[in-house]
Amino acid sequence: MIKDMDVNDKLGLTAKEFNQIQSAAESVGVCYSGVAGGKSNPHHKFVHPGHRTPWIFVIDSIWKKSGHVRFQHSYKDKLQAFGIEPTQENDSGRNVSIPYDESFEAALAYCCDSGPSDREREMQQRIAKDWARLFGGEYELKHQWLKVSAGIIPDLIALFRPTQSLVVIELKVVHTGREVLAQLQRYLTNPKILSASGDQPPLGAVIAPSYQPALLLDRPGVRLYQLFVEPLGVRLIHDGWGQR
């Protein structure tokens, strides 16, 4: 049996990169199913329990060659609709690949559903219902799950009343790492978000039950809130807006 770390060595994949990809996958309901392919073609396999296709993407030999993640061929159209032109597999293969960069998590979410998970939807509804108690008069809730463009569907959009700034809020119901920053950056630089924000640059915030230590040590230029489920509550644990 081939161990995960042995596969990482063969593919030139660091433990940090693997953990980031696994965390991004779990955030949209994609599960890591372990090592496949045997000794001749060892690779990490990720599947979605609710999808008809047997797998969503794998990390295999093309990672070492080009830093790409290989997707099952049936997701080619969705990747194109998202705005990425995937690379076609060589020879007679049908699968496609995309580079692992700041758009990976959003592209994966678009392929899987383009919408929140049931847990996220339930939590978001609870937060919206109890908005005034959770945030007082600091924010005014404007939108939920607003589709701005292909692959750009912020969880929450609010108005920060003290400065009249637009705030894009990403909700996570799982342990969250640095990949959320790339997702927020994609939202905050979207032309429609920038246009709607007017003279004030848009701000970013994250609500999650817990964070990877590296994210907190990086002190990002966004606000980080800790989410408490029972009873429902939020607590500001990092205010990065002053660092912008």
C-alpha cells in the first residue's frame, strides 16, 4: 500500500499544498478518497458523494509537470462557463486540467453546484434572521447568495454603516485556511462589486468556526469572525481593515 506522503514525494506536492487543496474540497462537499492508481500511476483522488460521476478531480503526474489539477472530462463545459479554458489531456485521453492558483476553489465550487451546501444554507439563514442581534447597527444586510457573474456568488453582502463601504462576507462552516483569502480577493476585484461599492473600496470579511493558525499569523487585511453554533453567536477575532 502506498502512503500519502510517498505519493506527495513522487508528485512534488508539499504537505501544505495538499492540505490547502483538501480543505478547499471539503468546503464544497468534495471528499478525499485516498490514493489510487497503484505503483504505476499513484495519485490522490477526490470524489463528490452526491454526483453521478465517480470522481471530480485528481492530483497526479501533471502536478509535477505543470502544477495542474486534473478534472474529470464531464466538467469541461462548467470550467469553460466559469471562465477558465482547461487544458485537454494528451494523446487519446478525455480529461482536462487547470492550474492550481487563486481561482481553483471558486472553480471547484462552480463545478460542484455553484451554490452553498445544506449546512451553509441553514447557517446563513440563521445568521440573516438574527442579524441585528449579532452585528448591532454596524452592518446593514443587503444581499444573500447574489450571483454577480459566473463563479462569483458572495454568501453575504452588507453595508458597513460608519464608512458606507460595501462588505463582501464569506461564510464557512468548516475549519478555514488561507484559501478563503483568494476567494475573497476574486470577489472584491470583480468589476460589478467594484462598481457597486462607489467611491469606497469594498471590504472583505470571513465568518468561520475556526481558522488555521497560519491564517491568523498572516494577519490578512480582512475581518475574521469566529462563529458559534449553539447558541448562535459571532466574535471579531481579527480586524485587518486598518491594514489596508
